[in-house]
Amino acid sequence: MARKKTEARIKLTNNEKLNVYIQCRNLCAHCGRHLEFHHDMTVDHVIPLNKGGKNEPRNYVALCKDCNQAKSDNVVYPIDYYPYLPEPKKKEVTELFHDYLRSTAWFAHDNVFMLDQFNLKTARAVYMPKQGMCYPVPTTMRVEKISQDDAFEYLQYYIARLTPEDKGLFVTSPTELDTPYYKITAGKETMMVISAYVDQDQGYKDSDDDRNIIRVDFFPNPDVKYREHTTHLTLMYILRCLIAHVHDTLMRTAQGTTMDLMMLTPQSDRLAKGAINEFKHAFGPMCSEFENPIDDKDIRNGGTIGIHMTLFQGTKKDIMKLAEDHNVKSLKELAAVADTRALQQPLDQALTDSEKRKESKPKYTRHKNDAKKKHRKSNKKRRT
């Protein structure tokens, strides 16, 4: 089953709504406020209908109007988004969610994250003057998918501080944004906005083959309070944990393959450039830094800078098995003799399969009240 709309929305009866209301103990499952049944109680689909959810009782939870509108049709982990659900209902929706992830082909060019909202375990850099060193302090940040309008509004504010040349890299209308955007927040502070998607690189590394590359375009918040020793490091920690999250997530789709990943940002963004330099300093052997000017003759005319990495999606056991298949004994020897294009083939195949899925309009789902409505209409006709 693909991650697309498979059932149309139906109108629930008062009895069905009442059952959901009672199961959730009269509370909004997200914010915990008390709900008035006939005033502000709404029924939310844990798995949105637009993403493959169904009209079934175990897919229903009670939310207030504000929380339901904020969730929209995002796919979120129930334990994170519904903290006020009673244990029996929480267990039910968690089992439903895990079944959904196992049965749904969620990976596609515009969807590299399994969830639309999730917690990111990362770190903040703290400077210790006496030692003269920075230390990472573990923290949790929130990653949330945002709308085209919100993304466009943020980007317009972001590009105001860039050079005129770099401003030309951005679109001029929300409708031109054809990739998903995510906001990363620490409490109420927005750290950055990213766009994560699969891009096809033409003639990668002087090759005639087209390569599918995971791209992460990132745009740090210009209002982040700058601290000389720690700000660039904190942004680097976020990027590092994002890469680890993408890597762990795609292990479910194409284990035992390689993944090319690129992070790009405008050249004139000093915050982003500092994060790139810190990343290169920390992971130099694993990555390569590059510059892509708008005008090849003059790099000062603006463009993008970034990091390129090649990651192997598998465990040490997987690597050693692959090395044996190539008659070598170490990862270094494997990198020298293996065909990197062939190693990426499973990931490319997963993308090809996602494109082949035919879109079909969902048929109206018959509801048990349909027969009653039909019966009432026929009786009304007889009386007239």
C-alpha cells in the first residue's frame, strides 16, 4: 500500500463520536484540555486519510479544534503527539501505527523522513572558559513539516541578509516550492529550516550515469543569538544528527546499499558557512567540501557551498559480507574495488518502485448509516 489517500472521509454518528469521547476520557489527547462534546470536540485520524489511513474506530482520537488544525494531515508518532491518551487507547493506536509503517511504502523522492513531525536527539555546545573548550550537552529538538506559505515566508525573511547574487537562488512565489520544508525548533526558538528530498545528479563524478542523491538544503535562523565559540558547533550537531536520522530511517528501505548525501546552503550565509567548516573539521575523512558558484568565472558572484558524503546503510556484519563477495578483507579495499553505482542500485530501485505506483481516486466508503438514510428518503417519498 502506498502512502496516499485510499478512503474518503465519512460523517460519524453521535454514538461513534461519544465512544471516542469516552475512550479519551473527555480530554484533548494532545494538549489535555477538557472538551465539551457539542462545542469543541473533534475526531482526529491518527493515520491521516490523505496518507493511507482508514475510517475505523482504532484510528480515531479526540482533539480540540486548535490541535486538530495544527496536526493537519501530518504523520506523527502517537506517543509523542498524544501524551494525554489513557493507556489502553495509547496501546491501541501505537499498534495501529506500527502496522501502518510496516505495510506502507512511504519512501519517495519528496519524502525521505518516515514521519512529518518527530523529536531529534541532538546537542548544544557549551563553552567552558576555564578549560577553554566546548562540550556537547544532550538536548532534544523538534522537527516539523511546514506548509508552502510558512516556508516561503521564512525564506523571504532569510534571504533579506544575503548578497543580491544569492537572492537569485530562491523562488518568488509559494507555488514554486516543489520540495518539502521542515522547521527545527528548540523550545520556542527556531534554529533552522531545512528541505530534504532526493535529487538526481546528471553525470555524477564524470560518469554518464544518473545518480539519486539525498539532498538537505539548510537555512539557519538569522535571529539565532550568535555566540563566538558555540553557535556554529550547535548548528553542526543538528546537521550531524539529521544525517544520522536519515541514515537510520532509510535502513528500513534499502539496507546493504550506499547513499550519497549532500548538504547545501548559500555562500553568503555566515552562520551556515561556519557550520559547514565545523562539520568538515570534525568529519574530514568522511566528507568533502565543495563550492558551486553561479558564475564559474567569479566565485564572488554567489552560489552554494556544501558537504558531500557517501554512507553505507548497514552494520559491520553487512560490510564484511559485502567485502567477502568482492574477495577483499577490509572496508578500505572494498571502497577501492567495488562498483559504487551498483552499491546504490537498491536505493534507486526503491525510488523507481515508488514512481510506478498508480494514483487512484478513493471510492466512497460505505457507512452503516447509508442504509438508514436511504430508508428515510424512501419513506419521505411515500408520504408525499
